[in-house]
Amino acid sequence: MRHLLSTGDLSRDEATLILDTAAELAQVGDRSVKKLPTLRGRTVVNLFYEDSTRTRTSFELAAKRLSADVINFSAKGSSVSKGESLKDTALTLQAMGADAVVIRHSASGAAHRLAHWVDGSVLNAGDGTHEHPTQALLDAYTMRDRLGRLDGLRVAVVGDILHSRVARSNVLLLTTLGAHVTLVAPPTLLPVSVHTWPCEVSYDLDEVLPKSDVVMMLRVQAERMRDSFFPSVREYSRNYGLDGERLGRMPSDAIVMHPGPMVRGMEISAEVADSPRCTVTEQVANGVSLRMAVLYLLLGGS
Amino acid sequence: MRARKPTRGETGTGVPAPSPEVPETPDVPEGTRAVLDGNEINRALTRIAHEVLERTKGGEHVTLLGIPSRGVPLAERLARRIERVEDLSVPHGSLDITMYRDDLHLAPARALGRTAIPAGGLDDRVVVLVDDVLFSGRTVRAALDALGDLGRPRAVQLAVLVDRGHRELPIRADYVGKNLPTSLRESVTVLLSETDGQDAVLLGPSKPRSGAVATTADTKEGDA
Amino acid sequence: MPENTGPYLIRGARPLGGDPVDLLFVDGRIAAIGPDLEAPEGALVMDATGLVALPGLVDLHTHLREPGREDAETVASGSRSAAMGGYTSVHAMANTDPVADTAGVVEQVWRLGREAGYCDVRPVGAVTVGLAGQQLSEIGAMADSAAQVRVFSDDGICVSDALLMRRALEYVKAFDGVIAQHAQEPRLTEGAQMNEGCVSDRLGLPGWPAVAEEAIIARDCLLAQHVGSRLHVCHVSTKGSVDIIRWAKARGCDVTAEVTPHHLLLTDELVEGYDPIYKVNPPLRTAEDVQALREGLADGTIDIVATDHAPHPAEAKETEWSNAAMGMVGLETALAVVQRTMVDTGLLTWAEVADRMSTAPARIGRVSGHGRELAAGEPANVVLYDPAAPVGVDGAAMASKSDNTPFRGMTLPGRVRATFLRGAPTVLEGKIN
């Protein structure tokens, strides 16, 4: 595979290889020299059209730990803000010899388009409301690391599924890896064709919680309220927020995940966010190893 | 992103599936011949264990690091022998060198082997690298680079089961099970019961690998 | 401007796909039609063995982009493209810059069409000033102008205000005009990028529900019947829309409807690769919709095929999906797509194709001199089409200034060999004359 555009493109073997490789590379963070020479002389461009310091930093750290040269090309302060098209930007990066482009863009499919215009590898770091493959991979990695398996794992994904690239990537990847996904949201925040997705759907969080090994809370933006997706923050939080009481109804070894940034008091209470069963900071740490694995597997070979 | 997994097929020998028990005489595929059998491998390892103890003055500071895949069981066997001779517990582990290889761009990305550094680390230890075959020397070069990122050993030594010659770098082994003069048209394959179901060192014709550039550096089985 | 209007004798063509006969064009009219005609002195003789003769096609929905976007298309280039597709008359949509909402602009477009001379360009007038949906434009002045506008449309934008739509429907009755509605409920399609369904959900593109089209069509049919006006529905794209129009016709509503060639062939699965060449308004729908549209066109629920030819410069398509322009060129592939989807499938005869692509659109647009029978005395507006000449579609080879064809790389079953506008060949041997 030359690009990582969608988790739907990964076979079970390929996805497992990425997780296994990440597990080996996780050790690098504990060493005195946190660097491998593997991608010396390779150039990785972080092309970020949306502000996302955490994702960009994670990719940057991953590339640097593999000794790649990293160029951060953000929409602000570059020719992008002067109206240069994505195609022209792609051709510019191509001319500069980028071996890989990590792209974050507000338009669904931007990574697919970019892959048409550059010879190097394209890594989708989030395209609109489509996918965010490395987030799903690091989520799967974190689940496997914490719970020891993915096959048969019961994962509830809760929140704004309709607008979530994290949810789309996770449904595809977790299904491929043998987990059972249940999407939980008010009907307004679910896609109309969700019944055709390879997962269960519920409008009732309390019914799903006791049957879940993992509960993944998604960020819900308050502006959705203005578009009438739900009546009020309070009502959303009451029905779909995860608080200490609901945490108590989950199986004792079940974990709580969140792709960040969290909106405390909306989808997750501070008590849950700070609980040892919440894996948010682990997810961030695992993100670096996981992205190292992806960069290595895409760029490390011939 | 399809990575190669090191499998037996990759040794280029086409050995049929081994029986679970270790046979007395090696199961030799057509066109190859056994240059060491199980007993000879055992004797070579025992001798190397004695030499390590001698050279390191009792082996007190020794850490054995096997290079995946077949260096790892060899390091374990050496550790057991040293323990038996000297009643001394020898820290041993594994050191994967994939990320340090100089030929990564010649083949699809490879799956990684395990790196397991024994508790206590490598600082001030006498690290003995263990591998099955010493060939071009490029694997050892990569291992030395990897070691440098993991700590600062007092000294680094190299033990190999077979030295088949044809060095491409100024590297030599401190402990050699068997010196085996070979031609570049031959391949050397080490089979170990832990990974392959039997112990043997086989010599056969080299097979060009699909997708691989014709370079000796690409053949892991003869690359220590 | 095509020249050479001397007598033409067409030998062996099949009118409406029937038995081969000869056609003689003299002084812009069909002088004779029958077997073994004698060539008058000085006549040019053309062998048309195997070619289907149809009345020159009439497009009720064409974007010629001039004035304003001459980089995408001009009246001249668009009418050459039309001639290449077998059209002898096209309706130029009003969403130009400036908008065709005054007699001045429609007369300019009409005059440019006359000067180009490749087909009769009939301007469409805007329903509301600046397509803003606030205030009726001077519809009467456009109707009375030299352009004789009869079709009014805010195409690209829906006349969503029910009261304004009622007034427009009523107002055009005074001169037998028709409102061509772009049926798209605006609130239900805010930010919409493609058909709402499995594919949009998978691709994370905001969906464009079928109901947004169907609700407006239902409302407009009821309004049109209430005030006794003619209503034309642009580019019908859903199964539900076909059902509603069928129901409205059954209860006596004076409604006509069009379908585009691309909606007869393509589905939203094509969006999978995010190539904006497939981005269009209304969006490509599902295979079920395509089947319903074909059936609707076959049984007469949908009256006509209209191209919605929408040229765009390359940069409007070579971009990320949500940033790309909507629309596809279609004039030069329309007849071949209709052959593939309707004739080769047994849904329409060539005579019915002539009705759906010439007679009926001319009637709806009140276009005189087009869509007539192939009979002696009629204007010699004729297309000669080879239904057995498969051709690979290549946008760059088209007469249109733009090459945004969704059929690129596909092989279509036939091609236009010649087009005659009042006896003068605008296209000969498949090339602009």
C-alpha cells in the first residue's frame, strides 16, 4: 500500500502488522536516544489546512523519531491563504521532493485528491467528516494494549457520529479486527443509512453501557445545538454524557476513551475524564508509536 | 504497506515442513547438504560458551543479545550453557536491527523483530552479540548502531554459529562455531529446533529473491 | 457561420429509424422525401446509408455562460457544441453575469446566437431579479423583446418562496410562457454535496436528500393546477419525483418534466474517488432512481431529455470535492447516451427519441420551426446519426470550450454524422462545417 487514506483499505493482516509494529516502536520512547535512523534522508511534509496542534505534533514527533526531515506547511502564513489551490500546493511539494505528505483538511476526500497529484505517500490525518485513520489505529492499539485483545471486544462509540471522521474510521477498522461496534447517539446525529453499516445502533446509552468493554466518547460541538441537532447542552449531557454514575454501571474492567479534545461537562464529566479508566493520555502517547509504525511501513521499504 | 514477515520460506531453501521431534540426522532438501548436524551445533555452542567465559574472565559482566530471528534462540542456548558451567545467571535478550539496516529501500517494509534488553540495561556491560551466520557484516554494523542508541557497553563482542566469509565491512567475529568457506552462488541456512523444528546448518545454491536486488546484503540468513 | 446552402440530397437515410429513403433539401426546406430522388443540378449528394434521420434536436436547458464566464463557454462555442450533438436549437439559461433578467441581456444573447449561426439560441429569462428570489424580473419585457422569451427559470437556484412561485406561474399565462423550476428546497440542502444515502454517509459528504427535490415538485404541481398555469420541472433526478409527476399529470396538472442524459446513466457510486467531474446539481442518484427515470421517460411521465450542459474551466474541477463547481457538459454526448440507455435497452423507438429530444421540447419552449415532422415543406432542421459507430468520449476533442464530461473514457454506441440548420450543414462528416 502506498497511501493511508481510509481504514477501510486495510486488511486484517495489514492492520495487525501496523499495531504489532507500533508495539515494538513504543519502546523507543523509553530509551536514552529516542530516535531511529530508519527514515534518514526522507522528507515528510505536514500539510495542515485545519488547526490541529496535537495531531500535527504527534506526526512531527513520529517522523523525527525516525530521523525524517519534517516540513510543517500550514494554511496560515503560506501561499494557501493567498488562494493557491490544493493541486498547485501538491505540485509544489512534489517539486520539493516530499516522500510523504500528511494532510489534514476540512474537505472530505482531500487526501484522495492529493494522492492523485503527488508521487509520494499520502497519509490522511483527517479529511472533513470522512476519516481519520491513524486515530482509529491508535484507538485500536490502546484497546488491545489495555484489554489484551480486539477480537470479540464490545465497543460503544457515543456522540456526534454524523460529523465524526473518528467514528467512520473506527467502525471500519474495528469491524475488520473482529470487534463489535455499537453506535450510540440521538437519531439526529446518526447518518441516514447507518442501518447499512457493519455495526449496531442504539439511542439509549444506559442500555448499552453494561454490555460494553470500551466506551468511546466523541466530542460534541455546541454549535450543533444551533442547527437543531439537539435542544440544549443540558439535555444532550443528561442523555448521552458520561458521568461517574454511568461509569459505575460499566463492567469493572471496561475503559473510557476519547479522541480529544474533550468538552468536560458536555459529553464527559471531569470525574470520568480524570479517572484511571479513562485512556485519553495513553491514546496520545500511543499515537506517536502508531504514527511511527505507519510512516515506517509506508516509507521504510522500497 | 505489505511487510515481509521472516518465515522459513525466506531462507530460500524450500525445506519441507519439519516433524515435531528433532530427527537424529538432518532433513536435507534436494540440492543442499548438511554441513553441521544437531550434535555438531551443540558442541560448537558449548565451545563458544567456554571461550566467552575465558575471554571475559568469568563472564560476570556479560550480557548476551541475540539478533532476530535465529540469533535469539542461540543466545538463550549460550546463556544456559554458561550458567551450567559457571553457575552464573547471564542476562540475555534480543536486539532487532531492522530499523538500522542500510538496505531498507531495496525491499518492501519488513515486519519488526523483538528488541528485549535485559533489566539493568547495557551500560558498562560486556555485550556479546549472537547471530547465526556472519556474511557481509552489514547486520553487525546495524547492530552496533542500534547498541549505541541503547546504552554504552564496556565492550561489544560477536559470536556466530557460522562464518561464511565474503565480508563487505571491516568486521570480524570473536567467537565462531564453524568457519565455512563458501562461494557467493551458495546460500547458508541455519535451522534451529526452536524456530524450525530441527537443528542443522545447510549449504545449497543461492536463489534470487523476487523483488530483491541482487546483493549479498539482502540475504539475512548469511548476513551477520 | 456555416455556409453552402445549396441543394443537398441525402441518400439512404432512415427517418425516425424507419426504411431508407432519400431527402432533398432546397432553400432551407425539405423539398422532397422518398425513394430514389433525382438530384437537381448543382446539388451536393451525401451518402447516408445506415444513418438515422431525426428532426434537429432542441435543448430546453443549456448553459452557454456568456455574458460573464466566457472562459468556460461562449454563445458561439456552445452553439458549435450543440450542433456537434445534433441540436438545431438550444435554450440559454439565465444564470449569466449579468443575469438574463432584462430585455437587454436576453436580446444580447439572442443576437450572439444569430451571429454564430450554428443553431437557434433561445434565451431563458430569469424569474426573479438577479436570481435573488425576492422580486419578479421584467418577464413581460423579455417576452416582448426580439428574443421572444417564453421559458423563465432561476435555474441553479430554486424559486423557493411559495407565494413568489405562484405569482410567477400566474404572470406568464399572459403570453403562454412557462416557469421552469429548479426544484431544490434550500434549507434541506444547505452545504449539500451529493445524493444523501449510503455513499454520502460513507464518504462523509453532506447529503442532498431526494425529499428536497420531491417536496418542491409536489408543491409546484399543486400550485400550477390551482392557478391553471404551465409548469416545467427541470432535471428530475429521483424516483419519488417521477411518482409525483405521474400523479400530478393523472389529476390534470399541466406539468412537463425533463431528465438529463447523465441522470439516465450515472449513479452516486461514481463519487467514491471524490473526483468532482461527477459533482452536479441535482446530484447523481442511485441505480433505483436511474431505473425509475428511464421508465418515466419511456411512459411519457417525463416529457423530454434536456442536457443541463454546464461547462466549467478545468480549475473549477481540479480541486477538492466541496470546493468544486457543480455541472457537466452534455450537448455532444446526449444523443448517444439516450441511445445507450433508452434505445438499445428497448425502452424507446427512434420516433419516440425524436419526440423526447425535439418535438416535445420545441412545444414546451414554444419554439417555431423546430421539432417538426420530417416531411416535404418543413424547415430542413435535421440530424443524421450513426447508431453503429462506437466512440470513446474525449472531452478535449469536444467543440465546447470546457471538457468536464463525466463520460470521459467511456465508449458510447453512436455519433452524429451531420446536422442541418434550415438546409445548411452545421456539421458534416462529424466535424463542424
